[in-house]
Amino acid sequence: MVQPNWWLLFVVALIPLAIGSIWYHPKVLGRAWMQSAEISEERATSGNMIKIFAFTYLFSLFATYLLTIFSIHQSALVQLFLGDPALEDTTSAMSQTVNEFMTTYGDRHRTWSHGVIHGMELALLLGLPFIGIHSLFERRSFKYIWIHVGYWVLCFAIMGAILCTFF
């Protein structure tokens, strides 16, 4: 059976922090975001930054795992039999069938372009509703919504590309 690169999840979870440092920089979209959020630069830079970055990384790790499940279709086969001792027993019919299947089809849809498509799809189909609904009730502008959704579309596209290619 194909062994996933679990360490890659921890590396890919850094991508939202890296992209966020550029995306939300005042010379890129930071000023537009602060204006649409109605917050000052002083407030935007205040707070416990270690706590903010630590939780951002933790939440990005959750998102990375979700994106992995969503974009790497072979994980569904393993999930189907997860917890069954026969999967770990290399002499069992189940283990042999899964191994044969993965040998034949394990590399299907494991390209960067497939990851980009699924990343963008997940960001738009989950990110837009979540961000949009909260933003509407908070009386935020569509500019505010699209700044955040655009950020997640870019992050998830890059994350999906890396995960589908190297996981």
C-alpha cells in the first residue's frame, strides 16, 4: 500500500501563514482589508501575536488535513477499511486486493493541476459560504468577503497542488 508523507501536512500548513504575510501586507491588500473591516493599523498589529500565529497554524493544519481527504481520492479506499485488522495483515485477501488496486490505480489524479482544482473548489464551496454568511450578519462589505475568499482560494490552490503531487 502507498505510504503517505505525513510530514508534508505540517509543512503545507505553513502556507496560509506565508501567503497571509504577503496578502494582508499594507502594500498589497492589507489597507483595503483594514478599511473594509473598519479597524486601525494599530489594532490590526495589537494582541498576542504568538497566540494568533500558533492558532492560525493549528487551524491551517486542520484545513490541510481536510484538503488532503478531499483532493486525494485514494484515501477513500483506505478509509473504507480503516480499523479492520485484515488491512494490516499482508496475507489477507483484503490487504492483497487493496494493494493490487493501489498498485494499478494509486497514481490517478495525483497531479498538481488536480490539486489546484480541488483546492479552489473547496475554498469556494466551503470558504465562501462560511465567510460570506458571517460577513453578511456582521454587515461587512462584499469587498471584505472577496478579500478573504480570494486569500483562501489562493492558499488552497497552492496547498492542493503540493498535496496531490507529493503526499
